[in-house]
Amino acid sequence: MITLSEWQQQGKFVSINGQQIFTRCSENCQAPVLLLIHGFPSASWDWEGMWHQLTQHYYVITLDMLGFGFSDKPKAARYLISEQADLYQALLQQLGVSHYHILAHDYGDTVAQELLARQIDGGNNMHIASVCFLNGGLFPETHKPILIQKLLLSPLGPLVSKLINKQKFAANLQHIFGPSTPPTPDVIDTLWQLLNHNNGLSVMHKLIGYMTQRQQNRERWVGAMVNSTIPIKLIAGALDPISGQHMIDHYRQLIPNANITTMPTLGHYPQVEDAQAMTTAYLQFRSRVNEP
């Protein structure tokens, strides 16, 4: 496991739109570009288990979104999905990237859908070559938020965020991981540290607004998957109570020629629960995607 201090040491802060954003890139910048987009309420460290193998094949780029991980967490920000998408595009532009692939999870799925929608809109000189989604709220109608998420979204949100402690956080993680792949104490400790960095708990009730944004933008974000002409893949843990088998079934119904790999024993954090299995499944998908 890559420890949190190692992860931080191997990354760097970049100023984007006036905010300090933590970024991490691998060294093989001549390889095909792979953008990793993390979920809520964690950070780019989620990908640590897949990092070594992925960097053998790709120029891997990731960051902690605004309000997450080591990045700035301003209390006055709106935390719009569109603004998070802007961060990724700004970083790619700074790095001189014009052609890239996406691997996304959870909240990151929604950011990936927005990036995909922008590509369909046209007028963008950066081309997405493929997208792979992990468990996430791809469809607002199949998203089943847990109690803490509902409370954070409610008018009680600011108070609820102050009452979250490590024990409650760990219990919620246990609930959404697969029964046979529970979060280790190290994983719980690391995710809790990331959540608390820069007083992150104080903006959780604002970050959770993505649930409302998904409903408001359903036509745009679901339409981006339906109408896309590039390869799209879903790799998902079936035992996820938030976006598990019920979401997988809905994806199969709505997405033309749906390309799905179901992980029957995994939950909401498949890349943390079984990084090797997820890496293997992703590399199999990419082996069938033609590079330009």
C-alpha cells in the first residue's frame, strides 16, 4: 500500500482558478494518457492500489478535486460538478494533453459524464478516447443514498457534518464495502485523515449537492452516455447498496451495446476492495480500444 505521506510527497500542488489543487502524475509522459477521477468523500489516494500497474502502461494523471483530500476546501465555494470538470480540463491543458482516456468512480462518474457531454457539444480541442465508470450514481433514479448522505443534503447538513466522528465514518464505510472485502484499519485511517485535512468536514454538506445536480442535469449527463460514439465500459461491484446490481441492471437497459463487467463479491469501492481484479478488468477493456 502507498501510504498517505508517500502519496502526498510524490504529488505536487498546482494553482488552478485561484485554488491550490493537489495533483499527481506518473513519469512516462509518452504513453497514452489516463485520467483518474475519484469519488465522494475521499480523494485521489483511492487509486493507490491500481497506481503501480496502471503507470506501467499509461501516463496517469489525477488530482484531488476542490473540497477533497489535500486540495483547498473553501467554505464559500459552490462545488458545482461543472467547476470540478473545469479543474481537470485546466490541468490537462497545462500538461499539454489533447487526447486522453478516463477511469472514474462515484462522484467522479458524474464529472466524467460532464466531460463527455462537453465533447458531444463540440468546440473542445481535447478528445476523450474512452471512458470506464466504476460504481456511482450514473442515473439519479437508481441512486440509493445512505442515511448520512440524506442528512447532509437536508437543512440539517451543516450540523450533521460537525457531528461526524471516526467511528460513525468507519461504520458507514463498512456498510458500503462488500461483506468479504471490508475496509482495513489503514484504509479507514487514511480516508478519515483526508476527510479532515483543511477542515474538510465543514464543506461536506456543500459537496453533497452533487445529488441535486444529478437530478437537474439528468438529461445532459445520461444523454452523454447514450449518445457517445467512443468506447464506454462499466466495471461495478454488485453488492454496493448505493449503486450496485440495481444500477448495473438499469445501465444494461439504457445504454446501447452495454459493455459491463460485474464484480459479484465487491461493494461500492471496488478499486480499494480488490485493486488487482479491477486493474485486470480495466486493462482487458483497454486492450480492445484502438489508440489513434
